Amino acid sequence: MDFKPSYFIMTIRKFAEHYSLSCKQAYQYLKRYAGIAFLDDCFEAEHTLSFEDAIEDLSRVCQNHGGYLRYA
């Protein structure tokens, strides 16, 4: 069984909750600012971290690609 899709869904959901976004908004933001690509490229390392750490990493990646949300 492939764990990757489930991990993506949960991470996007946790990201959405952290920033008070809908899951659709979170997905669109992460796709636009390279967060989804980062999750895909770094899945082997990221899935071993807590969701809080993953959200922080995603926030930084997106900021580096022009995103405007800040990790609090």
C-alpha cells in the first residue's frame, strides 16, 4: 500500500487548519508556491517528522517561492 497519498492529504489538512484555510485553499497555495513539489521531492525525510515540523518546512519553502503565509 502506498502511504504517500494519505500523507499528502493529512499534511495539507493540517496546513489548512494551522492557517485557517479550507483544504482547497491550502492545496492551491501549496501548489502555487512549490509546497506540493517539496513534499513530493522530500517525502522520505518529511514523513518521518511531526506534522508541526512539516508545516514549518512547507511554510518556509513557500515563502522562498513568493508565498505570503508566515508560520506562527
